[in-house]
Amino acid sequence: MKTGVVSMHEKIFRKETSDAKERGKIEIDEVSIVFGSGPTENIAVQETSINISPGEFVCILGPSGCGKSTLLNSVAGYVKPSSGRVLVDNEVITEPGPDRGMVFQQYSLFPWKTVHQNIAFGPKLAGYTPSQCDSIASTFLAMIGLSKIAKSFPGELSGGMQQRVGIARALANYPRVLLMDEPFGALDAQTRLMMQESLLNIWSEFGITVLFVTHDVDEAIFLADRILIMSSSPGSVIADLNVALERPRSPEMATSTEFVALKKECLSHIRAQSLKAFEEVGH
Amino acid sequence: MNGAVLEKIANNDAETVNDSAVGGLKSAGKNSPDSAVIQSVTNTDSENFSFKDFVLSSLKNEKLQTISVGIVSLSFGILIWHLATLYNFNYFINFENVPSPTTVGAAFLSHLGDAEFYKHILISMRRILFAYSIAVVLGVTIGVLVGRSRIARAAVLPYIEVIRPIPAVAWIPLAILMWPTEESSIVYITFLGALFPIILNTIHGVKETPEVLVRAAVSLGAKKMEVFWHVVLPAALPSIAAGLSIGMGISWFSLLAGEIISGQYGIGYFTWDAYSMINYPDIVVGMLIIGGLGTLSTYLIGLMMRPALRWKKFQR
């Protein structure tokens, strides 16, 4: 079910004629990422393979320093795998690009551009005329419900508003996938809940593939279709859990038996990891 | 339906923002002794006295306060100067031959009707404008080119570090030997003074560009030049602006040295000439003119940079 806003946007922006359902397949194929060499060598990600279907919402869950952000960065194209390869829609990723929208943990709006200019930046780079850029930016501002603050600078906005603009900015390029690196980590608990709901709404409207990195178990369960749990040193996926909770999700589900059972499972995986890490340090 | 939910979330957010702003005002009213004042104002003038007006008016007052304190402080300095010369203060520092504020003032007034005096000032301003403009273009260009690359920085910084401490006066002989005309050597010396702070501040600004913003731009499809125009340059702008102000100050500072070469005109020459003629009041007049023009031009630079830095005041 698509609202007027999005279908209008698709009309102006869609470059390919391919069906939206076929967009946004991610394949992480035997990827290892190693930093440094010799005694300082650090295996951030070890021979990891993940397949994500178009439109899927996948959370990578793990303790800090487990390489989950590094893995996401390899999909974004910031980090080159030491071996293996990453494909999005069967194209090998070699560098960052507008086909993969990125939302960061730190506030990453351009502070010298207004909210409107921030969102219009991607379309502008893509070569759209100023009036097209304007209409795209306005469309997305309306979508996130922030039309009123179009002319504000990011510094004037709350953290939650800034991240909403960040999401809109990433989506304004009509990317194949949306990559999110702990985007709500810096927000207070209340705002975070609202942002999670807001994100799910945007996701269901766009049907876009989302790869979302977090260390918050509740967040992962609330958002995801699938949770991949990563272990640290070396980083690799140790569990692939299906989240069977029905959609649309509501915060009340957090007390349901399925939710609690899933949370226990996630926590036991993470606890086993932490214990292992703890003992390794102990020896 | 989804749109409606989004709308609702958006509205909720707006409400919480309003709430917190009102709450802040309320609690401020409860706790601070100013609450009585705020209330009396809202009671007597119940028309449109909003929180924003209150902030604006207190800001204006703050500005007024700053200016008046500055004036009082300056007057106090002049008073000390006056007293020191009046009583021929001579204890380690000797004021016996220092002209008093009134003699300096009289000398200044006598020059006001003198066309020659304006020519000195205008010629100096022209030299500053010329030398400074070249320094800005060259300094920002070099700083930006060098700032993004560690290797380029390593190649250029030693030159800057070695040349920078050399005072403008020390350049006089070489400048005369190197440059074809007197005018060009004066401009060269003035230019050198402005150049280094501009380069160094630009390099600093460019180097400090937040990496996450570069990453964001690249993921939005920006190529190298676009990253430069839309991210690196604006991120460096506050630091560049600081360099421009410092550079302006130093170029006036260097101008005096440069104009020692000049045999005819310039406010530096005027000051130097007064020294050789043992005309003490005119020395101080020249010094104060340089100080005043330097302050004014630095202020103008700040004013010109302000629109480009408007976003800065919202940053926390």
C-alpha cells in the first residue's frame, strides 16, 4: 500500500523500469576483513556469508567491537574486503555510491546546509534540475512530517529530528538498500522508540531492503524480519534468527511470549560470547 | 494510513518540543529572581511579548553593555596615559618625553585639514587591499590543496614554519633587491604578513573536516570536486575566517615595516618620517591611525564572512 507521496516520488525519480521487488538483494560472499598485519593484525570479519532478499529488514546484532559496523561498511563500500566480495543486485561493490543509502550513528547532516538543501543534495548530484530537486526534497520532508522546518539548519533540530532528516536524505536518492549504523544509538529511550516506529512505517511504505546494525536486543527484535548475531574476535555470524512477530509491530509486543522468548535466545548467544571474551582476557 | 501515522509522530514531536520550551520558561520563572520582572511585563504589556522578544531584547542589552564597558575601559586607559604624561611619570618606564593625549589629539586635528595626510592613509589602504587580496587567494588555495593530503602538508609546512617567524622588517633589504619597484617590495612585505596565518588556518580547517560528513557526501554520490565544494570548504570556513581576520591584522603590522622603504607616502612612512623629524605627537598619531584602520578592516572582514557562517551559531 503506497501513499501518494511515494508513488509521486517514484514517478519523478525511478531510473530503472525493473520491478521494485527485484531491487535490493544483498549478497555477502565469504567476506574477510583484516586490518593491519603482523603482530597488530586484527581480523574484524572472518569468512562471513550472508544473503538478504529484496525488501527484507535485517538487523546485525552484536557487542561493540564485533565487526558489525565493519561488515556494514563493506556493503557501503567504505571498506574493501580482504577476501571475498559483496554484491548488491548482482553488482560487485567497489566504492561508496548513491545506490546504497547510508544513515550514520553520529549526526551527519551538513550543518551549513538547510534541512531542505541536505535532502536535495543527493538528487542535485544525480543531475536533476533545481526544480526537480526542490520537489523531491519537499516530498521527503512531507513524508517525515518536517515540512515546517525546511529552512532550518541541522543545529536547530533535536537529535531525533536530525536522524529523521538523515533517513530522508538517504532515501531521496531512491537507493536499492538502506544501510543504518546504530542510527538511534545516541537518542534517549523515548525518542528511540518513536524513531523505530517511524522507520518501520517508512520501510513498509518503500519496501526497501534495510540492513541495520545495533547492539540493542529489543531494537533488533522490534524492527527486524531476521536477526544475525555476530561474535567478536574474529567477527562472524553465529546465529541467524527469524523474527516471526506479525506486522505492523507495536511497542506492546515487547511483552508478548514470542518477543520474550526471542530476547532470551539472543541474550544467551550474546552472553556466551561475552563470557568467551571475558575468559580470553582473563588468561 | 501509514502517512497518517507518520503525521501523528511528527505532530507528537512538535508538541514535545513546544512543551519543553514552555516548561523551560515556566521553571525559569519559578526559580529565578527575574520571574517578577517577566510577570510584570506580561501583565502590563500583554500584547505580544513572547519569549523570543525577551531573548532579543536582552541580547541587545548585552551588546550595549559590551560596547559601553569597552568605551569606559578605553577612556580609563587614556586617563592613565594623560596622568602619566601630566606628572612626568618616570619609574622604570619613562613618560617624560611621551606626548600627552591632548597634544596627540591636537596634532591629529591639525592634520584633518591636510590633503597630504589623507593621501598617506589612502595609499596605505590601497597597498593593504592589493597585498591582502593576493594573500587571501593564494593562502586559501595553498591551504586547501595542501590540507587534504598528508604528503603535501609534509612538503609545504617546513617552508611555512621557517619563513613565518622572520619579521617583516628583516625582509626589507631582500625585498628591495628582489622586486623591480619600491611599490612592489612594499606590497610583497605586506602580503607575506597576511599569507601565513591564512594558509595555516585554512590547512587546520580542512584537516579538521569531520570524516563522517565526507563519507555521507560520497554515499550521496559526490565526486572529489563535489566533496571539496560542498563539504571540505564549508567545514573549513570558520577556521578560514579566523585566518582572514588574523591575516588582516598582521598585514597592517607588516605594512609599517614595508613603508619604511617608501620615500614618500603611506601611513607607515608618515610615522617613520615623524620619528626621524623627532615629531613625537605625529608618531603616536600614525600609530593610532594604523591601529584604528587595522581594527576597522578586521571588523569588515568579520562582517563579510558573517552570512557564510550563519549556520555556525546554531551548532552545539
